[in-house]
Amino acid sequence: MKQILSKSIAWRENFQLNRETEALRIFYGPGESEHPELSKIAIDLFGNHAWITQWSKIKDSAQEEIRQYLLNEKVFGRPIQSAVWIDRSSDKIDDAKPFLGEPPREKFEVREFGIPYLVQMLETKHPGLFLDHAPLRQWLLATQNGKNVLNLFAYTGSLSIAAGRGGATNVVTLDLSKPTIQWARESWVNAGLPDQEQNFIFGDALEWLPRLAKKATQENKLFDTILCDPPSFSRSKTGTFSTQKDSTRLHQLIFPLLKKGGILVTSINSENILERDFLRDIAIAAEKTDSKIRILKRIDLPETFPTDTRQLSTRYLKGFYLLKE
Ligand SMILES: C[S@@+](CC[C@H](N)C(=O)[O-])C[C@H]1O[C@@H](n2cnc3c(N)ncnc32)[C@H](O)[C@@H]1O
């Protein structure tokens, strides 16, 4: 085990953690190891704190070996101060539990490409920063100067913050969870961006999109960039949403809000949906809304999530950067 983990961490020296980037996946078992126990887990680093995810039952002895590894080995030359463990092996998922040392009780700041994001280790099922979308945040930082941006399904708003710090003049952040949208606003302000209550919307994207379209058309202020990264399934007051069934409906609501020359970045986190089926759903929506769309770039997992090509289920992230012509 020790050898496998050390090898995985060693090649990530290329993406070395430094003062600019302190958050990184340091081990992705499902794609990176055939070890019977290690292949069930991933280890993410947030500063000096580790977040370990388990996807299927793992032996107690293996868990102990991982604890000893993190206790005794330095990662990128630094000791691990604390770790939490989340068990995702069944339908009932509890919050992450302390695994090593004393994990921070409060939210704390980690930097990625020099930008601070607030993350949390305890009393949560997710730390608040999706590391697989790091390339998208990097792109937003580099390209959004002067842009009008809409971030749907925003979670803790990391994409909004990257766009804001990239110079976007207006960023609308929307999510169905109230605590999450509050977290997004807190993290936005923590990143030195101006507090704008009206730009943080707690609501259902499918319900809000027609409203936003009406307002944007009236004010002649369509969006330059729209970010759309829904969960596989969700339930709101007005109904359910699933990427399997509702991608066309969702994109039909999005395209009218996007300026000509604007870019939609749309992704799904679903091992069961093929990229070509997702694209077909988008194409139908484009046709129905009379929108001419061109693919600029595909979205795939970044290098720090190496995947085994024989195991499609490990390649869950898919999507596109789409230009509206
Ligand atoms: C996969 S996460 C998005 C991650 C985010 N793009 C990021 O990079 O941090 C999905 C988010 O969609 C939100 N959500 C689920 N159903 C929704 C809906 N109908 N309208 C708006 N947000 C929704 C959830 O609360 C969750 O925060």
C-alpha cells in the first residue's frame, strides 16, 4: 500500500502544492490502482488536511494502514495535520468523520491558482470544492474579464469566484440549497469580491431560467457565459430533475439566455450517461430554440484523476464548452 500511495503522490510533484495551489486530489483509487482495498478510495488534500472518500466497504486493517501512512509519511514534504473519512458505500451517507488528528471545526481557506476558496471538513458530506473542475476554474480566471456570467447549480460558488476574480463585471450564482448559497456568498466575499445579495439566488434553476430570460431580454443583458453543472438527480418543490431525462428541457431554457458569441460550459457527473447521448440531448435543445451551437472543447477528468479506460464508471465527468454563433 505504502508503495502505491507514494508512487501516486510522487508523480503529482508535477502539480506540486505550493502557496498558489493547496487543493489537489493526491490519489484516485478507482482509476489508479488495482489494489483490492486502495481501488475503493480517493484522497484529496486541502492545505494540510486530507479528505478521504470510500466508495465500497473496506477492511478495518486497510483503513488502519492508510491512517499510519498519512501519520508517518510527508506529502510534498509536509506532514498531514488531520484527515476526515466519508463512507459512500451505501445509500445512507453520513457526514465525514474525523480520521486523524483534529480536523478544523470551522470553514477555512485554501488556495487554487492563487485564489482563496472556503472549504469545510466536518458536519458536511463534501468539502465544498470539486477538484475535478480545477481546469474550468483556471479557464474562468483567464477569460472572464468584463463578462456577464450566470452560474447555475452553483454549489459553493467556486466557479463564480473564479469568474469574479477573472474580472467578470456581473456574476449571478444560483443554487437550490440555502446553506450552500450562503456558503457561496461567504466564500465570494472572502475572495475579496463585492458583496451583492441580489446576485446570490436561492432557487430551482428550472423555475428561475424563464424569469431570468425575461429580465435579461427586457434589459438587453443576455449572458456572455453560462455555467451548468447539475447533479444526476434532484428533487425540488416543483418536481424532480434528472440528467438522464431532462437535459434537453434544461438546455432549451438556457440557450435563449446566452448571447450570440457567448459560451455555455455544460457538464454532467454521471457514469451511466454516454457523452454522445448527452450531446444528442443538447443538439435537440439547440434545434428547438433555433440556436446555432459549435463545440469548442470537450470536458474530461483532469490528469490528477487518472482513469482506467477499461472501467467507464471511473470517467464520470463529461461535458462541453459550446459557442453560440
Ligand atoms: C454537482 S453540484 C455543482 C458543483 C459546482 N458546479 C462546482 O463546481 O462547485 C450540483 C448542485 O446543484 C444544486 N441543485 C440541485 N438541483 C437544483 C436545481 N433544480 N436548481 C438549482 N440547483 C440545484 C445542488 O444543491 C448542488 O449544489
